[in-house]
Amino acid sequence: MKSDYQLWKLAWLSILPLTKDAIHVYIGVLCLLVALLLFRRKLSSLWALVPGLALSLVMEYFDLRDGFGWQASLHDIVNTNLIPTLLVVLARLELIHT
């Protein structure tokens, strides 16, 4: 039997024409944008990464609780946070302007 969380994820997957990996990427970028707008942070702020990291850890806690392996969870955490982290690093190095 699947948990309510897994059923909720499956419902979203049936609506969105995206793969599971793509959804993680979109969630990460969306969290970064929301953090930048809501908390009025610059792209170079490490604090802009906190909401995406926190959300990805919470999502993976539920996946681990439901029996998914830690390797899959690590993969999802990287998928969720890689692009936002790269953008913040590039902004901090002043390779992209904010």
C-alpha cells in the first residue's frame, strides 16, 4: 500500500507532462526564484539556496520512510539543488550579473 505522500506525487505526475527527474529540477529552480523574490535576496546570497535544500530534504525524508533507497534520494537532492547552486556560485564569482 502506498502512503498518502506517494499517492500525492503520483497524482501530480499524472497531470504534469514531465519525468520525475525534471520535476525535481523545476522544484529547485522555483524554490530559488521564490526565495529571491520573497526574501528579497540577491542571486549571490547563499540564503537563497536554503528553501530548495530544505524542501528537497523533507521530500526525501518521506521517500526514505516509504522504503525508497538512499541512492535514489541522493540523486533527487542533487537534481533539485544542482542548477540553483550553480547559478548562485556563478553569481558569487561575478560570472553572471544580478
